[in-house]
Amino acid sequence: MNQIKIRLDKQQEIASKFKELMEEKNWSAQKVGEYILMKHFESKPKKKVISKPRFVKPEFAELAQYFLEKGSMTCQDDAEAFLDHYNSNGWKVGRAKTPMQNWKSTVNNWMRMRKQNGQQSGSKATLTNLGDTDF
């Protein structure tokens, strides 16, 4: 709290103008003839806090619909696997286990990783099958 002390003489005009200023600024006065201006200065003006929307876990039907929209042929199985996985780890993502912010982005990453893993395992399966055949 900052205080400014000003002593005014009996000059009525200055005192009345000063009182108006004090009332306008919501300052308080103490003692006759001596005014202590009390203004609570905040260190910094408060910033308007814009809160992020709170994360809401997707419902099974909503999740299955999104998998279908993204081209999953087994959307219900994928939705079930996704829900099981993230329910078991508390809806955390990454190695740092940070809270999930956007489940749709996580589904996109999930599908991308599944596709990459499927292509890799598919190519290995093809090589294995070729080794089993007689030429």
C-alpha cells in the first residue's frame, strides 16, 4: 500500500477541489486539514485468464464414429482398444505421461502408429511366407 501525505492549509478552494479528486479516485481522508491518500496499487494489472476447455473423455459411440470417419475398417474394435488403453493409463500421453488435451489428435496418432506397425509387420510376414515356399 502506498501512502502520500499532503498537508493543506485553510484554503477552502484547494481543500474542496482536493476532496472532489479524492472522491473521484476513491481515496480516503483522515484528520482535519491533513489528508492521507491511500491507494492500493497492484503490482501488475490482472490479466484476463483464458482458461482452456476442460478435457472430456469421449464416449464409446463418439469414438467409434470418429474412427469410422478416419477410415478405420474395424472402428468398434479400434475404439474399444483405444478406450481400454487410455482408461488404464489415466488418459496420459507420451513418455512424460502428460494429461491428454485433445483425444481426436491422439486418435490420429494412434491410427498412424497402427498403420506404420501394420505395414512393417505385413512386410515381415510376406518375407516369412516367401521363405516357406518351395521354388
